[in-house]
Amino acid sequence: MKIDTIYGENNARVVAHYKLNGVTNYLVIPYEGYGGLNVILEHECSIVDNDAEWFVPTTHGAAEEAFVDIAAFDNDLLISMIEHDSEAMEKFFDRLKERGGFP
């Protein structure tokens, strides 16, 4: 899944998305080489590729619904990626390589 943001990031890779208080939030890698995840709200972006083949449903705090890329399907890993942990990002990309990369 990819989005374009109002901040100029094109084809930002979505790693997870969840709905909170009726608003969809996207956890994204805004550009290649970025060292973590950013949160982009639904009104700040448009979906340019809605392929969610590798997304699985999960629970996330108070989220009404949540989906995460299976390569990040580990709460500790996802939190570390949000915190811009380089080892977590490396682990995520290693998992992607094992499955053949982003779709």
C-alpha cells in the first residue's frame, strides 16, 4: 500500500493503518532511507496503491480497527520502528527481503 501526502512525499510505503476516533491513521516510511515511521492522517494523504496483500488485522490500544504488514507483525518491533530504532528498521527490511520485498 502506498500514499501521497500533502507534505510532498510520493509513494510513501504504508506499514500499518488503524482507525482511531473515526479517523484512519497511516504509519508510513515516507521515503527510501528514512529511519523510522511517521503517522499520516487520512485527510493528509491520498491512496495511490491500495494493495494490502500482506496486511493482517490486529488490535492496537484504543484503535477501532488496525491492520499491519505481516513483516512488522510484532508489537515491540512496530513500536521500535515508530521510535526510529535503526535495528528495528533493519529487522523489518530483512523480513521484507525474505518475502521478496514490498509488493
